[in-house]
Amino acid sequence: MSKEKLVVVNAPAGRFVTSLTVPLSERASKVTLVFRSKEGHQQFQISHENKKWFPGRRLPENVYSTDDEGLPGTIAEADVLIIVPPARVFRGYYQSIYPYIERSRFAKEGFIVIGSKGLEEGTDLRMSEIVK
């Protein structure tokens, strides 16, 4: 089995998503952690750690980072897209990245994993229902 390139998208790159990169990196050739801020991305580039949530813990070498600016190209090269923003902001976040998904191969053959938990407030929709 070939190793996939994974993109882990979150708003922001918090503790849960950062911890997911470790087991994912054992199965993927490349895991990209998306930081919402340039500062978080730049810090990761220098130290290879998420200083806010896991200071002093270097992530595996095949874990990379980007920020919102690099997201379109990162999505275009991914085999799997993992989306994990909090449920309360899921719809808005998904709408903000949907144009990149639509322009990539994900629109027809993509494999998207939704890791957010809960229901959307006000509609009681699951995250998978928002994506449809």
C-alpha cells in the first residue's frame, strides 16, 4: 500500500489536531498541519513543534506546516483532506476552503474526513450534512 499525503485542516492548529499528526505520520508520506496564523506556521518552520500546545515536543520529520495562504496548493497535492474545526465555526470555515476543494480533484474524487464533533447550533445538522 502506498503512503498517502494528508492535509489536516483545523481552525486553529490546536492540541487535538496537532496530536493527530503523530499517528497519521506513521501511515502517510507527508502530513501537513494548517495553521490559521502566519506566526504559528513560521514558528513551526523554525522549531518543528507547535509551541502553543506542545512546547518542547518536536513532531515527526514528515509533518509539515502551512498557513491559509498556502492552503490552495496544499489541498491540490493532498490525497486525503482531514477537516477538524470546532462545530461552532465549521460551516464558515468549510465555506472559506470550499473554493480550493472545488478547484482541486477533491470535487470529483476526493476523500475528505470530518473530525469535528457535535451538531451545528441552530440547525442540529451533523458536519457531514453541512458538507453535502
